[in-house]
Amino acid sequence: MSDVALDRQIKAFLGAMETHSSPATVDAYRRDLAAFAAFAARRGVDDVCRLDTPLVRGFLGAERSRGLAPRSLARRRAALSRFGEYAVAEGLLRDNPVALLRTPKQPDHLPRPVDVDVLSRFLDTPHDGTPLGRRDQAMLELFYTAGLRLAELAALNLADLAAGRVRVTGKGGKPRQMPVGRRAAEALANWYPARDELAGAGEPALFVGQRGARLGHRAIQKRLAKLALARGLPEHLHPHRLRHSFASHLLESSQDLRAVQELLGHANLSTTQVYTRLDWQHLAESYDAAHPRARRRHSE
């Protein structure tokens, strides 16, 4: 196989990414670039040196025509752009063929937070006391107490929890520490003995399945959906909704956007502003109560 073969260069690029990007990002880019390589092969292009803007534009247009969501389309473009930068740095291309291409503007998808009282009743519903029941309760409480991403919770090891804190590695390999609330600490303490019985020898994972191995992303998603049905939650539950509920409820109580930004692990405040959503009435009442020029005179 030629050193400039597209498949070989994609593999080399992904290998380089693994040293500084999260496994989830590498896996996503692998799928994106595999789709592009298949598209290029159908057009007789298997050499990285033959990549050009019309080919990339044709691929993104075909993906859009088959109904790919704007968010996924934007990630396809991002993967190709990163690969184009790599090819330029390696001397395989003179210019990045993706640099001038744009994808449709992504809509702001704001998952609706679960009502705080509804979520409290859901979390307070007793579990069946089995090892898996204890594990699931600990996962729920930790998701909500720390606002974790699915990948962050799945990657947790026993060693990441200490003295009322949990240490996680977020997007881009950025570490942060989160406080663990009392209810989450109690649920974790209840899970540890069952976890020690289930976990395989030398398994570092905090959350394991019946076979003793680390619980995967899909398994966690399915457990949350199943718990929502079993406990009568009148809406679909997934990890991102718990994270969004954490952010929204905390922001409604504290009004501290910067603190929520740090807790969520967002690099930019604008991300937090889009991610969180405050009830307008709550904001209006806070404004009326706090702003010196908003307060009404008692005589009015």
C-alpha cells in the first residue's frame, strides 16, 4: 500500500490524535473519516494527495442530502478539517481543502431540565436493594450531584473518589474536581460492598456490570431509560438531561454563571449560557428584588 494511501494516512492521523484527544472524540472522527474514505473510493480517489475542495464539498452535500443532522454534519466537517491540517503539516497537501467550506448553522438544542420536585421524587424512590439496584442508584445520584457527562461517569475509577470529591477528565483531557453531595455519598457507600463482590480481579472501574467489567456507555443509557419507566418518571431520561438539570437547578439557586461554568467544565462562558436555561419569571423576580432601580416604592 502506498504511503500516501488515504486509508493509511487516516489511520496515522487518528493514532496521533489519541495522544491528546478523548477516546470519544477519536472514535467519532474515525467514523466520520471512514464515511469520507468510502465516498472518495466510490469516486476513484484513494490517494490523500488528490483530496480537494470539490471532493469534500460533494461529500458534505451528499451527507446533508441523506438527512444528516446539522450537528453531525458540522462534526464531519471538523474531522475533515483536522485531517486536512494534518495532511498539510505532513507535506501531503499544499492547502487544507476544507478551510473555506462552511456547514449549516447548528440550532441551539436545549434539553428541557426535569422539574426539580419531579426529579427529587424520582431519585427518592426506593430501589430493590439488589447489587444492581444499589449501583444504579449510585450512578443516578452521582450524575445529578456532579453534573457529569456520560463519558466522564463511565470512565470513573475507584481511585477518582476521595474526601467528598470526585476527579474527572473532561473534553480535551481537561481535569476537574467536583463535590459529591451527601445523598450521592450515601448511595456510593451502599454500592461499594456490592461492587467489591461483582468486580473482576484488578478491575479499577467504579461502576461494573454483572460480569465484573466496566459498564459501557450504552449500558448506562439503557439503565437510565429503564429506571425512568420503572419509577414512573413521565418523560425520557438520559445522561445529558441529568447534566442539564444539574446546571439549570444550580443556576436557578445560585445565579452564579461563572461557578456553573467551572463545575460543568466548559472552556467558554458562551457554552454555559446556551447550555443552561433559567425560567424567565424567576429571573424577573430576582431582578425586581435585587436591582436598586427596579424596586417599587411601597406607596405605588
